Amino acid sequence: MTFFDINSIVKDINPTRLEAYLLSTGWIEACSISDKAKVWHRPEEKYFDLEILQPINQDLKDYSQRLYEAIHFLSEYENRTASKIINDVGNFDSDIVKIRVISPDVDGGVIPIDDGVLLFEKAKELLVSSTLSTFKKKRFFSGSWPAAVREFIDTLRFGQTERGSYIVNVIAPISHFSEKEIPEADCSITRSISNNLARSLQATRVAVENYEKTKDLISFESAVSSGVSANLCDAIIGMSGTSNSRDIEISIEFAASEMDSQGILRSHRFASSHIPILSTASDYYKGNFVIQNYEARGLVIRMDHEPTEDYGVIRVSSIVNGAAKNISVQLSLDDYWEAVKAHKPGYPVACQGDLHVTPRSAFLVDPRKFRVINNEDLFDEQS
């Protein structure tokens, strides 16, 4: 590290942050030298002779040089690079979300320009989705952001990228907004959002693994209560690049200035092979999905048939994953007339097929095994 380097980052290492860092790492203040500096010692007997002179008056001409010496001393004592010490001190009161993309084509610490732009864009979307779901759990967020969300997002900043495939750092300063509803009363708004992000990433992994085993869309349902949304899935998908070929690792480093009281898993990895499943989850949360071998059951609420056609279409009022849907079913004329007969007395019908659902419609593809459920059938099924 040169003098020029340390001088350029003085603004990020103010005396308060350095003092907080020294206290958190076990140093003990021994004395003050007027209003110019503080002297720190180690509490351990074998290290008691070690001494750090911390400059505290930024107006002094030699402030930058003394700060350089303090950082250099800490670097030697902790056996870590000076840049890591600077990073930890500068971000002492910030949570950091580290997003790492892993692939042979980024091993050299560079990334194709289109994928790089996409990575930064999706990193922001990741934090936006986590912030939104901290305040309210939803399958899909659209429209304008609440004021509290905008206020928090405006505090975020991108840190220096790192080698290690390719790593983007999102820095979130610890914030305590006044007159705002804090989701977790015992911590800052920043930590509430970091905790929510960690929980939602864990829930996403569990949902992906369950879907891999079962191919059942219901695997994604319970994850919503943990903060998973279509927006979160889309952010992860985008981070894998325009060809969806990179693994993604998301880890959260908590600010040392705030205690971690929950012990949440902080590192989460998604393989490129998970991207198609995340895409399926995103579609499901947006209301676009297919359930194979589905049996639609319910009352016939509409019937359509043209005299020149050899088929008829009915709509069946049914419940799909807890939501009311009117399912369109195209039937042969024999089955269609059976449905017409069932309509007047109010008998439910059933039909199997592949159910295609969108936010505005639902229809059964390849319908088969149509039947009318009359009173006797209902009695038999209930017994």
C-alpha cells in the first residue's frame, strides 16, 4: 500500500469507525494524547507491549500518514492484507451482500460486458425484492415501490469487485429509519432485510430441491411465507448470465457494529442446472404454470357449441392451488351432452388432462376420462 492509496480512502476510515473496529477486535484504550490521538494496547499479557497510535483529528497534516501506520500495524498483527483491514474498517457499520458468479470464462476476474451489466442490474433487483418482501410477503411484486423501500434502496452502494471467478459487493449501511415500521423490532431495518434475504435464499434452495425430487409445483408454495417471490427468482436467473450457464453463490457478511441474534445460514449456492427450475418457480408465482395429469372437478357454469362443430366447450368452476379458477375443457359431443345434462340438476363433473394456467385463464389440454359425479358418486366418495 502506498501513501497515495491510503490518502484516497481516508474518507471511508473516519476515527469513529476505526475506534469501533479496535474495540470489536479486543484492543483496549490506554490513553489519549490531547485531541490528536489515542493509544491502544492488547489485553493479553504476551501482547501487552503492542501499541497502536490512532489519529483522531482529521485536520492534522500527518493524519493520513499516521492512519497508514495504524492500518499497516493491524495488517501485520492480524496477518491479513492491508486492503482487507481497510475494507473491514470502512464497512464496519454495513452489511455486505457478496454475489459470486462461477464459470471458467470468468476465472480471470473479467466478464463479458453484456453479462456484467446484467449482473449489476440483477444484483440491485435481488436487494429490491428482498426489501419488498421484508415488509410484505407476495408471490410477485409490480408497480411503484413504497417510500420506505425507496429510502432504503437509496442507501445502497456497490463496492469494489473482487477476483474469485467474479464477485460483486453490495454494501448496505446500517440504517435506523425514524417513524418507519421496522419488521424486526430488535434490529435495524438493514439487518431485517439481510435476515429476510438469507431466509428467502434458504427457502428457495429447499423448494428447488423438493421440486427436483417430486416435480410438484406445490414445492414452491410454502416458500412465499419466507420471502420468496418471482422477482427473487428472476434476479438469481439473470445473475447466471445471458446464456444461464454460470453458478451463483450469494453470501451475506453482517456488520460488526450490530449483533447477529438469529444464527441464519448466510451462504447459498445455486448451480446453473437449477436455473430452469427457478424459471418454473417464477412462472408459477406469476400465475403461469402447467399441472400435468390434473383432474378438474366442479360445477359446469358455461357451455358453448356451434352446430357445425363436432365438439363443445364447457367451463368448470374449480379450485386450483387454493384459488378459484374457471377451467375451459373442450369435449367430444358425447361428453359435451353429458355435461349439459349435469348442468341443470347441479351435478359436478370431473375430467383429467394437463392443466394450463395463466393469470386470466385456465384450460385443460388433452382431456380424458370425463364423467358426471351424481349424488350416488358423491356418497360413494365420502364413505
